[in-house]
Amino acid sequence: MRCGIVSMVAGFALVLLMGSVDSSAAEHQYIGAAKCKTCHKKELMGNQYGEWEKGKHAEAFEVLKSDDAAKIAKEKGLSAPAYESDECLKCHMTGHGLPATAFKKKPLKAKDGIQCESCHGPGSDYKKKKTMSDRDKSIAAGMWEPGKDEKICQKCHNDESPTWDVAKGFDYEERKKEIAHPIPEDVKGNYIAMEKKLKAEKGESGDDDEEEE
Ligand code: HEC
Ligand code: HEC
Ligand code: HEC
Ligand code: HEC
């Protein structure tokens, strides 16, 4: 066992040393919504972070502390509270059960619930402005397309969920509208140029690349 861990660590160090020659060798990593926030909380962008924060996905961990959740956990005979059980956490937070190497820094916190990357894919490699402004490049760098692929939602919205409503099922087109957080139409595809213009007008200089690592 100890030997296994040592060789795993050694293997990982080797991958780090070799850099990202093959990005598929080192999978794209989760960075957490706080990183997306630096750009996606801006008014010009449409404040997707704020929309997400108001919605239920951000609350998905909190809901596991509710009376309803306790009741479900009891009925299922779980040995721990819902908010500590793998059986519940796996659909109520981002990145539950993944190895440490799946995260850029630390594993994501349960309390932050279901974050951007559960739907948009792990963001370590697509989060730069220039990459993000080019859809093909973003997809090549690991971005998913939840607006086109309902399987992303169905990983959680399915009959394995104890609160699944068989009659209602999951209406992808309708449910997407309920969580909409669009980039304003006149900004879409033009964000970098518009941001520059706005800053020039305000007399601010340069590109604030403190957002990029
Ligand atoms: C397969 C994924 C999945 C698993 C596993 C899962 N949930 Fe959920 N849970 C969901 C989804 C999806 C919803 C949202 C329901 C909706 O609006 O369609 C939800 C909603 C809930 C709600 C809120 C219900 C409401 O009406 O607002 C509670 C409470 C809950 N889950 C408790 C639990 C507990 C307790 C467990 C563990 C025993 C658990 N869930 C396991 C996917 C899951
Ligand atoms: C539960 C899944 C889910 C979560 C969580 C989520 N999104 Fe989205 N997001 C979507 C879907 C679905 C679309 C596409 C909507 C469409 O095409 O109809 C989308 C679209 C977007 C768009 C593009 C909008 C446009 O006009 O093209 C941005 C930007 C975005 N999301 C950012 C974020 C950020 C940042 C977060 C976290 C703060 C986040 N999303 C959290 C599902 C999600
Ligand atoms: C990682 C699991 C997971 C994924 C992926 C996921 N959901 Fe959810 N979703 C949940 C859970 C859990 C809840 C309930 C949270 C609560 O009640 O606090 C929920 C709630 C919702 C709600 C009702 C709450 C609201 O904000 O109005 C909608 C609508 C919804 N999801 C749509 C989607 C769509 C569309 C997608 C795919 C683009 C998606 N979800 C992807 C787990 C998930
Ligand atoms: C350094 C700034 C920055 C960060 C950090 C960032 N984004 Fe973006 N994002 C952008 C820009 C710029 C665009 C392109 C806006 C435009 O011009 O349409 C964009 C576009 C998007 C789109 C739309 C892609 C498309 O082509 O439809 C999604 C989805 C998205 N971001 C999600 C995320 C998520 C999720 C994270 C965190 C994991 C994140 N972004 C982090 C700047 C950023």
C-alpha cells in the first residue's frame, strides 16, 4: 500500500516535470467557482456567478441538512447524516469522490454545492480570457457544452435521485430555461474588445491580467 502511494506520487511528479506535452495525460482539473467569478461576476459579462449563487445548485449541499433530507436518510437506513453520506454527496456537490489530482489546488468544498464545473467541465485549461473567447479552443481545453448535451444534467437528474418525480421526469429544454444565465446578446463574442473600450473610457490602463494565472 505504502509502496503504491509512493510510486503514485513519483508518477505524478514526473507528469509535472514533463509539463503539459500531452494535456490528456494530465486531465483537466477543477478550480472552483471562485475562479470563474473573477470574470463572470462582471456586469458587462452578465454576472453568471450572481445568477448561479441565487439558484438551487449553489444550495445543493445546504439542502442535505434539511428535515426532508434527514427523513430520506433515515428511510434509506444510512449510517451517517445525509450531508456526510457518499450516497447523497455524489449528486449534491462538485467533484465528490474524485482523487486529489483531479483538482488544481484543493478538493472543492461540499458547502459550495454544485458549482460551474459540474456543468461546464473542469476549468484549469480553458479559464484564460483568450481561450474562453474562442469556443473551439475552449472545448479543446476541456470545456463541455451543457446547452447542447443533456447527458450532463442527467448524471444527477435521474431516477437514482430519492426525490425523482417519475411523472415529471426531466424536461431538458424547460429546465435549462429555469437556470438561464446568458452573456448579453450585444456582448457575446465581443467581451474582450468591449471591456477594453470601457476601460479606456474610464481612463483605466491596460488589461487587468491579474485574473489570469
Ligand atoms: C442521482 C443523483 C442524486 C442522488 C444520489 C441524490 N440526490 Fe437529492 N436531488 C437530486 C436532484 C437532481 C434534485 C433536484 C430535484 C429536481 O428539482 O428535479 C435533488 C433534490 C433533493 C432534495 C430537495 C428536494 C426538493 O423537493 O426540493 C433533497 C432534500 C434531497 N435531494 C436529498 C437527498 C438525499 C438525502 C440523498 C441521499 C440519500 C440524495 N438526495 C441523493 C439528485 C440526487
Ligand atoms: C446546472 C448546470 C450549470 C451550472 C451549475 C452553471 N451553468 Fe453555465 N450554463 C449552463 C447551461 C445549460 C448553459 C447554456 C444555456 C443554453 O444554451 O441555453 C450555460 C451557459 C453559460 C454561459 C454562456 C452563456 C451564453 O450566453 O452563451 C456562461 C458564460 C456560463 N454558463 C457560465 C457559468 C458560470 C461562471 C457558472 C458558475 C458560477 C455556471 N455557468 C454554472 C449550465 C450551468
Ligand atoms: C452534479 C449534479 C447535478 C447536475 C450535473 C445538474 N443538476 Fe440540476 N440539480 C441538482 C440538485 C441536487 C438540485 C436540487 C438542489 C436543491 O434543491 O437545493 C438541482 C436542481 C435543479 C433545478 C431546480 C432548481 C432551480 O434552480 O430552479 C433545475 C431547473 C435544474 N437543476 C436544472 C439542471 C440542468 C438544466 C442541468 C444540466 C445543464 C442540471 N440541472 C445539472 C443536481 C444537478
Ligand atoms: C480570465 C477571465 C475568465 C475566467 C477566469 C473564466 N472565464 Fe469564462 N469567459 C471569459 C470570456 C472573456 C468569455 C467570452 C465572452 C464573449 O466574448 O462572448 C467567456 C466565455 C465563457 C463561456 C461561454 C463559452 C461559449 O463559447 O459559449 C462559458 C460557458 C464560460 N465562460 C464558463 C466559465 C467557467 C465555468 C469558468 C470557471 C471554470 C470560467 N468561464 C472562467 C472569461 C473568463
